[in-house]
Amino acid sequence: MANRLLEISDLEVAYGDVGALWGVSLHVDPGTIVALVGANGAGKTTLLRTVSGLLRPKAGDIRVSGRSLVGKAPQEIARMGIAHVPEGRGLFRQMTVLENLELGAFQPRARPRTKQLLEKAYTLFPRLKERAQQKAGSLSGGEQQMLAIARATMSEPSLLILDEPSLGLSPLVVQQMFSLIQTLHGQGVTILLVEQNIHQALKVADYAFVLQTGSLAMQGTGAELIADPEIQKAYMGVLE
Amino acid sequence: MFNLPPPEILLQLSLNGALGGAMYGVAAVGLSLIFGTMRLIFLAQGAMIILAAYFVRALFYGLGIDPFLSLLIVVPVGLVVGWLIYQGLFRKAAAEEDRNVSLLIAVGLMFLVQNLMTVIWGGNTAGVVTSYTATGIELLGVRTSFTRSMGFLIALAGTGLVMLFLRKTIVGKAVRAASEDMDAATLMGISPHRVNAIAFAIGISLAGAAGVAVATTFPFNPFAGFIFSLKALVALALGGIGNVTGALAGGILLGLIEAYVQFFISGGWTNAIAYGVFLLVLMFKPEGLFSRPYKKA
Amino acid sequence: MSRALQWIAVLVVAALALLPFVPGAVDAYYFSFLFFVFLYAIMAQSWNLVAGYGGQISLGSHAFFGLGAYTTAILWSGNYLWGSLYDAHPGMYYFDPVTMLFGGLVAAVAAVFIGLPLLSKLHGDYFALGTLGFGEIVKVLFVNGGDFTGGAFGIVAPASAFDTLRPHYWVALGLMVATALAIRALMRSRYGLALIAVRDDEMAASANGIDTLKVKVAAFAGSAFIAGVAGSLYTYYIFHVGPDSVFDLDWMLLPLMMTVVGGTGTLLGPILGALVMYAVFDLARIVVPDYHPVISGLTIILAMLFLPKGMMRLGVMQRRKSA
Ligand SMILES: Nc1ncnc2c1ncn2[C@@H]1O[C@H](COP(=O)(O)OP(=O)(O)O)[C@@H](O)[C@H]1O
Ligand SMILES: [Mg+2]
């Protein structure tokens, strides 16, 4: 499976003695959008934080293009081409929009091309150009989320990880968010998307995994899962 | 009520307070940087300042190097020493993220440095007396000491350079980012050890600069450092933890408070009032006195 | 603690209690050495309660120690408690439980006063800084306290004949054991569980209906009480209570260091740490008198570099991952 961009096998993660993930395996192929869905507390954030090195797994393996990243520090993993937009966005709120974007291109791979990357980001997110000198913390929720995503794209990642990008946004902004995700996908960015907004997530996803209290419950193409009565009942509030 | 003293006296007080306070300010800028990335209260900062003062003194009496000229030696040496201190003493503890351990290493370093100085130079008060030590200059129509004014300039220049570094260079921005949110910074590919080491290098080189100012202005002894650390912490809190210009301003404000309390109340109460202000600020304005109120989303 | 360990502890305590009966022991060097180990172990337990079990790093232990010491000296020298009874028995302030209790209570009340605003407003390092500032303020207050506190000189207790260290030794040993037992019982109670819960995850604890402020303030006050009693004990040893001696930062730094070296958040860690660290300090003082603080500093650094979790190794140190 050399062509797998991300391959997670039998991943186990615990907080102290309390387990959070028990033997989860999933994969992301290049050029696809993969959705990871599940109820609150299922372990989605835990999984993403383990991929980007913020948490250490107890067991299992995580490979990016065949290379294991278990035991590597987050900054090393970032330099391997993984950009993680964490839950809560992780913006540097006291710093300007421009500074946040520049830091997105901090790693050596991207830094020399900061200028071009910035231009590219501004064409995709014109609002951010207007607000370049404003502090990130002063932006609206939607703008902050855009900034977080724009910052992540500044490193031209091979895998973009988004943890609940639509959280706390108005329905209109959520729509913009999802169309943005599709635009990025159109540009060839591979995306691993965690969402509470399951219907939307499954609609844009090529493939999806359902996490249930720390274990994988189901997987399939986005279309298959949307049609699945179990999913409809459990997560989309559809009554039988 | 008491009569307000004539304006010359007030100006004199303010000037002397501000000039002296700037020294707390530089120490606080260093603490602020180190606290920013490592969340470590580097209690040994004052001891490092006194160590630098002894070093300046040795350069002067041993090699005849002018104390202000020795900035050119002390500051780069401080950068290297700070880097080494981080790599040798704090790197492992920082990786473990156990803050008790870092705090205690700082305390151990403070003990070590204080007592090494005692062993090498003895416990008595020492000073540096140059041809210009007693020289006075006229500033704002008030006479003040030349060395204090130089100390003030050193403080301003040091803080200014640090500000430029933090605001204008990408590595400086990375240091600020790491101070704000280390996890998010690592997701940008920023190495915590690198920013910590940079913070330490700059912090100790600022201690070196402060050492020059101290050596030329005050008599000092190996144990004078701790109170300096405390004063720097107060300055830090007044200015807002993590706010570099605020730290300098906090130091100057503390110098003013001390000068006024000493004049209007009594020297015995300066510390209590300084720490009282410190507690009040920590409790009611933890973001410091000089930051604009910032809405939290 | 395993059963075997409990028996060992009982035997060690019994042996220590009988030690003063060994001929010559009282005059031996190690006798006063042990007295100080007990004293520091009590102080280390005090710090461990609030910082190790409670997760709130306090840098104000010396203030509470000094408050206890001063309270004892003031009650004693002014004979505020026993009136004419004292004239008949001038020695009665020695280890008088009521006086010692007051020493602890004054410290505890001060801790509640300062702890309520500090702990409700400040978290983590800000709390540590606040307690450090508090310690310095208390010191200045006592320096400026006029006749009541004896100013910069302090107070000399009316020393009546005291020709043996035996009572000091026993009282210190007894207090050390009592402190350890009390903390052991406390940490097994519902309160102890709540304290651990608050340390490990304040939000979760609060969501589970724990009044986190109350729990933290109580731990802070309990810690201050223990330190105050230790300060009281010290007054009986030193007689001259002055701001520079009993508010010395060493009364905060050394116990902190001992606890961390022994093992934070463990019952025996503070005692073990006090024994080992005080032995190192004292040995250095005797063997290399000129360099001993250098050696002490080095020891702390080396201990932290190579034994960061303390000798007990069970150290449930708090790991903070920024959220
Ligand atoms: N920092 C933490 N410490 C302890 N337990 C945690 C922590 N973060 C999350 N958990 C627990 O791990 C489980 C998974 O949480 P999380 O990964 O955040 O779920 P999700 O993102 O799917 O909502 C939950 O039971 C949660 O309580
Ligand atoms: Mg989540």
C-alpha cells in the first residue's frame, strides 16, 4: 500500500491510565477528502493530535507515505508535510493576521517562498488581505477559521487535517467553509476532516470512517454512509 | 496632609526613580522572554546579573577594559552562556514538561552562582570605581549621575533590540508564537527547544547588559541578586507577563514607586508597598497595566 | 504503603523515639542533625500538601513558618496566655500545645485571607508569584511592626533553663509522625480524593460538583497550619525570632527542594528528601566548609537532572499539556 498517504494501524492512545482509542486503523489516499465522524468524546480529536505528534500512542503505527512518524516530535511531523488545524483553531491571537500566515510558512521547506505563498493565500482568502495588520484575536469566528486554514495551507502540506472547522460558526459561514474545503480539494490538497456536521462532511468526503467510543464502527464511501440507516438514526437525527 | 515638595524635588525623584527602575526593567525583559516560552520563573536571573557585574569588574581591574566598553564582550558571552545553560540544564526538564523541576534547577543554579561568587570574590560588597563614577550630568534641568543615565540608555537599547528581533524577524515571531501557544507553534514546525534556547540566550545576554549597569552604579555583593530577581518579577507583573516593552515600563514604574515611597513614607516600607502593588496587579489586572483590554472570544 | 513498609516505618519511629536513652546520644552530633531533619520533614510535608497533592505551587511557606514562629515568641514573651499561672511555672510555655496550636492557627487564618483572593483569581504561576510577593510583604510588616514584633531585631523569648535537646527531639519526631499520619488519613478521605481531582483536572472536578476554590483554600490553609506549627517548634529551639531568620527564603526553598527530590505527591517523599538533602548539606558544611553552598546548589541541579521524579519514583507529578 505504498500509495497510501496516511496509514494508521491498530492505534491505541490513553490519557494516563484511561484509554481513549483502542486499535483504530484507517487510511487516507492521496488527493482524497476523508471524513472522520463520530459522537462527542468518541476520540476524533485524540486521533488527530496523535497523528500530528501532540500525543504519543501507546501502541500501533502511523505512516506517512510509508514512513513511520511514531515517536517524532510535532515540529518534525509538521515538516514531513502534515498541517493540523486543531480544535479551537490554535491561532496566535495576539499576533497579526499577516504574522500568523508567515508562521504558517515557518518550516524550511516553505519559508523561502513565503511571498508567493502569501499571494496565493490572499487570492483564496481575500478577506485576510484586508485584515492583514489586524490582530488575529480581533477577527470574527468565521474569519478566524479561515485564517487557521489559510495558515495551514501556507506550508503546502501533503495532508491537511481539520478538526471541526465548522464548530461555532453560523450556517452561512459553514456553507462557505465547506465550499472552501472543496476548492482546496480541487487544487489537489488531501484532507482529513473531522466534523460534527456529519451530513455535510459525508457529502464532500470521498471516503469516511465512523468512530465510536474509541473504536472504528463503520467505514465506506461518503455516499454509502449517508445512505446507511444506522448512520441516519445515530447521527443525523433521522427517525425511522 | 503634607505639603507637596517643590517641583524640582519631584522631578529629581522621578528621574532618579525612573533611571534606577530601568535596571529592573531589563532584568524583567529577560524574565519575560524565558517565562514566555518555558513558563519558567527563572529565579536565578538576579544572580546572573550580579555574576555579570563581577565579570565586568574583573575585566576592568584585571585588563583595564572600560565597563561600558565591556558590553561588547559581556553581551555576546551572555548569548553563549544562555544557550549553554538551556542545553545543559533545562532542555531535559523542558521536554518532560514538569515545571517543578525547571523551577528547582533555577533555584539550584542561583545557589551555585551565588556561592561560586562568594568563593571566588569573597562575600564583601564590591564595586567598580572609574574616573566618571562620581560625574554628574544635567538632564531635564536636574542633576543626576552619569552612570545611572548610561544604565538607562543600556536598558532602552537592550529592550529596543529585543523588540526589533521579536517583531521584525521570523525567528523572533516564532518566539512570540511559542510564548502564546506552544502546541500551536510546534504544529507550524517550530522546535520548542530552539525557541527556548533563544529565549535563554537573549535573557542571559540582557542579564549581562544589566550587569554592566549595576556594576557602574551600585555596590554589590554575591547575594544581591535574589532581591533583583524579585524586583524584576514585580516589574514583569506590572508590565504584563509576556509583554516585552511592558516589562521595561513596569521596571521604570517600580523604580518610581520606590523613589516616591522612600521619600514620602519611609525606606522601610518600599518593599511592602512594591509587593502590595504587585499582588493587586496580579489579582485585578493580570494582563499588566500597559496592555489594552483585550476581549476574549 | 505495603504492610511490610508499614512495619518498617513503625520500627524506625520506635527506634528513633528510644534513641535519646542511648548513653551519649543526646550529646552526639547526629542528635541535633535529626532534630533538623524532623523539622524540615514537617515543612516538606506542608509544601507537599498544597503543591504535591494540591497542584498549587506555593512560594510562601516561609511566611507561614515565620508567622508561627512569631506567634509563639509573642505569646510567650508577653505571657498572653497563662497569666499568673506562668509566674508559678515559668517553663510552661515550652512546647505548650495551646501556644503551638495558635502558631498554626495564625498561619492558617493568614492563609485563608490571602488564599481566598489569590486562589480565586490566580492560576498556576501567577499563584506562585502571588505567594512569593505575600511572603515578602509579611516580612516587611514584621520589620515595621514596632514594639509588638520587635522591629528588625525581633523578639527574644524569655529563655528559662534548657539544658537538653531531648524534649525538642521528641516533639519534633512526634510532630513529624503526626503530620505524616494526618496527611495519610486526609488523602484517604473524600477530601483527599477531591484534592487530587482538582489537581488533575480542575474543570472536570468542578463539573463533578466539587467546590474547587474551597478545596484549594483548605489545602493551602492546612499547609500553612503545618508550617506555622513547625515555626513554633523552631522558636523553642532558637529563642531569638527575627525577620531575617524566620522569614528566610530558605524555609521555603529547602523544603520545596527536599519534597521534589524525595518525590512530590508521595507520603514518604518529603521525609526521605529531608533526610537525604539535609545530610548532603550538613556533610558539605563539615567536609568543605568554604564550598558547601556550592555543593548544595550542585546537588539540587544534579538531583533534578537525574532524578526528576524524586526518589520515591511513585511521584504522580502533574504533567501539564497546554490545552
Ligand atoms: N486532555 C485529556 N485528558 C484526559 N482525557 C481526555 C483528554 N482529552 C480528551 N479526553 C477523553 O478522551 C476521550 C476522547 O476525547 P476526544 O478525542 O476529545 O473526542 P472527540 O474529539 O471525538 O469529541 C473522551 O472520553 C475525553 O473525555
Ligand atoms: Mg474533538
